[in-house]
Amino acid sequence: MSPLTLTLLPVVPVLLVQLALFLRWLHRRIRDDEIHRAFLRDLATNHLPHIYAALRAIAAVHGISLDDPPQIQYLELNGPRRRDP
């Protein structure tokens, strides 16, 4: 065996393991971003209206008038631009 082969023999498996670990980390990072995006969308569409309604009820008890709650607007930085009603 040549010295180059003996040098590359332990290096190649190490590089493959590092590549596998990097791909695993990248997949986990992308998946976490998807989960966070879905959580925030769910929070905005399902929970904020109830929170605003409860806030208006509390304000009504205390005699405070509130403006209408703001509309939900999405800002997709990496995706197609569309508006959900």
C-alpha cells in the first residue's frame, strides 16, 4: 500500500461521519423552524382572537374602551407572497 492510501484510509470514514452529523443537524434545524412557524401561525389564528375577546371583556368591566384589534398579517420572508383572509 502506498503512503497516500494509508493516510486516506482513516480520514475518509471520519469525513463521512462528519457529513452525516452535519446533515442530521441541518434536518433538525429546518424541522424546528417549521414547527415554530406552525406554532406561531396557530397562535395567531386560533388563540389571539380569544385573547382579544377576553381583554375586551375585562376592559368593559372596568369601563375602558378599546380600539378594534389589529388584523393578522403574515410576512413570509422565504416563501411565496400571499394573503390569508
